[in-house]
Amino acid sequence: MLAIATAVSVDPFVFRLAIFTLACFVGYFVVWSVTPALHTPLMAVTNAISSVIIVGALIAASAHAFMGSDAEVKAAFGMTRFFGFIAIALASVNIFGGFLVTQRMLAMYKKKG
Amino acid sequence: MSANLAAILYLVSGVLFIQALRGLSSPETARKGNLYGMAGMAIAILTTLLSIQLSFGALVLILGGLALGGTAGAVIARRIAMTAMPQLVAAFHSLVGLAAVFVAAAALYAPEAFSINNADGSLHMQSLIELSLGVFIGAVTFSGSVIAFAKLNGNMSGKPIMLPMRHFINLGLIGAAVVLVFMLGGTGGVGASAHTLFWALTIVAFVFGVLLIIPIGGADMPVVVSMLNSYSGWAAAALGFTLENTALLITGALVGSSGAILSYIMCKGMNRSFISVIMGGFGETAAAAEDDGVERTVKRGAAEDAAFIMKNAGKVIIVPGYGMAVAQAQHALKEMANLLKEEGVEVKYAIHPVAGRMPGHMNVLLAEADVPYDDVFELEDINSEFGSADVAFVIGANDVTNPAAEDDPSSPIYGMPVLQVWNAGTVMFIKRSLGAGYAGIENPLFFRDNTMMLLMDAKKMVEEINKAL
């Protein structure tokens, strides 16, 4: 019974792959419907949203070694927090800069009259 | 916060990002779309903060990073000139790439924090491969974007740099990267040797990114910027797999396909294959064919002549190019259009897909000068209208109006879709000199009878026309 149960369970990787594949198609259709006049704001806003990579940086910046870890592991966690800090700063430039510059550009597009 | 709730909130944030791009289908909905994007980002960040254990030290690091980067970003966004958007976007790409490198490094140094470790502390082979992909693409995005930035910003010549044997060097680098990934897999991601291999892989990717962009000439920059946009998305997606994060996966896929589609549109706008753009060297050989020894005459005009003709025209189509942006002539141009409209002239703008240095660049510059977006038309929508126009007013554009693209199979730009300005009654070219275009190709239109050359700085010339009107 146990063997059968494990045989039918699907690796979670496959679910992520499914989300990713479907999102590629969504992206394909959504981006084709973007008017060419807004291609520059499109690039600016994609910059901003791809900085959602900050979620990884936040986890890194808050990484703690378990109590009683040896010095080497502690050092590695120290580096991790440092990497996290740098990545947070870099991604924040994009998040704030990307959304704000997009907003600034979009505010300029006006209709006739 | 429970892992399931967090996963659902990440999904919500991914959907909001889709909405942000969806909004860009028209300028009316775009502003709302941007707000959706901001909301999506806020949800993703708050969800993460509520899911992790925050010590005081971590909170200081996080708030410090956010404040530092956020302030810099906000200041840049407010101050940047619209002409400099291509450089800014390239710079932003490089930051995404570098952030991806550091996140991947963090996942390798402390897999426990990301729960991707085996019981013995080593990493899953699958995670190692995802992470290697993420760091490789991220590093290529970073160094490639830095080169693109330098070229666009003028810190570096736009001329292609062709290293001898560069294809072999590139293949060698890819081979080295594959070997390093295998070796990294062999270590299980544990210990100093894994860290060394990781940084070696990063350096190989940095070099590869530089070599990928330096042979690409300035005329192909719109493709490069779009391509790096795509890479930054794929880097995020690869790390989305490692971190098992839906928001990151969806965003990576969106951005990756967005950049890929923009690259395709730009390539099509130039009738170039993506492969030939990557191989580089465009704009290097063309200049040689320039001087065939035949003396040809051009008809030069003055501002008063141009003003007189346009005032009496029924319809004027303005064709702006990057030269307009360089001369900062967009505001004077808008004034000219207003003066003409007061005279009862119909004024429209025609934009070529590769005008400017990035997709849609001209539209932003015209919007900045308060040109209503419903006066601005894309190539396929307006090309048939040149026949009914009395004047085609070409300002700072050249190659995108070159008839050689349609009738001279020996021309390097043969087959590229162009704006058929020659069908208009009179073609006016504002240029600083009679030199060849950015791609180094001579434009036979300059020597036609119905062409009037207005040789001066674009802004000055338009201002003089305005005076004469």
C-alpha cells in the first residue's frame, strides 16, 4: 500500500513547472496586447516587478544559524545576511525607481483636447 | 503565517503583476495597472516578512537595505531625463541581475534558511542546478547590462568590438560553466570548495555577459535592451524554482516572455534575425560602401521656405527619430505642430518601431512634450497616408526612411520595413550634416527633387521655423 501511495504522488517541482509554463503563456498573450506606444513603460514596470526577487533577499537577511552550530556554519550565515542586505538594497532601487518612473511616464500620456 | 496562506498570498501578488502588464494595453488603464503592480509588490514583501522569524538585527538589515535602495530609486526616478530612459532601464536590468546573484549565493551559503537542504546539510541536486542557472543568467544580465549602459550612456563607443575567435571563446565559456555546475553538483553544495566553484561560475558568467554585448553595434541597441529585459526575467524564474515561490515564478515568466516579445518586435522592425543581432558587428562594414565618387546635389532650404510650404499644406506628417531626442527638440516641435494646427493644417506623427534607442522611446518623448497620444501613429497604421500628405517632416531620423530598404537588394538594410516618406509632396529632412545614418548607410532620398534639406541643429531649426510661422 505504501509503495503505491508514493508512486502516485507527484514531485512538487512538477507543479511549479506547470505554474511557470502557464505563466509564460499568460505573459505571451498579455504582452502582445500591450500597445507599442507603452513599450518603454512596459520595460520600466517589468524591471520593478522582477525585483520581487527581494523575497529571497529578505529570507537571506534574516537567516539564523541554529544554536550550537560550529564557527564555519556561523560564518556562512553571517555572509548570507550580508548577501541578503546587498540584494535588498539593489532590488529596492528597482522597486521604488521602476514603479515611480513608470508612474511618471504614464502621467504624461494625454488624450487630445 | 502558515506556509499555505503565504503561498496563496504569493499567488495573489503574481496575479496582480499580470494585471499590471494587462493595464498597459491602453494609456487609460495603464495608471491603474501600475497601482496593481505596487500592491502586488507590497503583498509579496509583507507576506515574506510575516513568514520569517525577525530578530532585531535582521530588521535593521532589512529596513536599512529598503531605505537605502528605496531612496536612491525614488531620487533617480524623479530626476532622470526622459531621453536617458534607455540607460536607466539598462542600469535597472543590471541591478536585477546582481540581486539574483546575491540571492543565489545566500541560498548556497545557508540552504537551511531556505529549507532546501537534505538531512545531512547538503543541497538537493535539483536545487543546485536551479541555483546555478539563476546565478549564471543573473550574472550575464548584470555584466551585459553594464556594457549596454556604458554604450547607451556614451561612456563607451557604440561601435561593435569584434574579438578574434570570439565564437570559440564563447563556446569555451559555456563549456566551462557546464563543467563547473557538474563539479558543484558533486560537492553537494557543502563546504569551501562549493563556494569557490560557485564564484568561479559567477565570474565565467560575468565574462560571458561582457563578450555577448560588446560585438553588438549601437544600431541594434533596442534589441539588446529588450533581450537583457528577458534575461532578467529568466534569472528571477530560475530562483523562483529554488525558493519555491509562486510570485517569483510568475513574474519571471512574465518578464522573460515580455523581453522576448519585445526583442522579436525590434528584430522585425529592422528585418534582422535574432541570431545575427547576437553575432554582432552590424554597422561596421556598411560605411565602406559610402563613397562611390559620384557628385550629387542636394536642395538646401531655409527655415522660412519650410514654414511657407507647411503653412500652405493640408496635411503634415512628422517623423521623429533619435536625433530629435539628442537635440531636445520635442518641445519646439510640439509648438510647431500647434502653430500649424492654428493655420488649419492636419498634423500627425509617424513612429517607426526601432526609432530611438529602446522600444517605445519616441512615444514617451512626445508624451513628455504634451503631444496627445492619439496624434501618434505606428508604422503600419500610417504608412499608406504619406501619399495624401503634402509634407513629410523628418526630424532626427534617417535609416527608417531610407527607400534603399525597399528597392536596393545590395543595401545592408534591404527588407527592413520603412516609413514611405517619399510618397509625400515634399520631404523635409532636418539634420546637422549630410552624413550617413546611425547604421552608416547613405540615404538616396537626400538627392531627390522633392526633398528639402534643412541642415542645422534640430532644435534651432524648429525654433526658426516657429518664428517664421
